[in-house]
Amino acid sequence: MYTIEMAYARMRELQDDANRSRAHQSAERRAEAKAARARAKKR
């Protein structure tokens, strides 16, 4: 039997995964932007 509690737990897992993915992407973007600024300064 699939209960509301099971559905809620699954929803939380999916939300946590999405948040982890989003945090990882923003960290990557920050690092990329920092590298781009460093390259621009060298010119």
C-alpha cells in the first residue's frame, strides 16, 4: 500500500536532489565567472 507519508517522503527526496543540483550548478557558474574575470584582467 502506498501512503501519503510515503509520497511525502519521496517528494522530499526529489526536492533535496533538486536543491543539491541547483547548488552545484551555481557553484560551477561562480567558478566559471571568476575564471573569465581573471582571463579578462590578464589582457
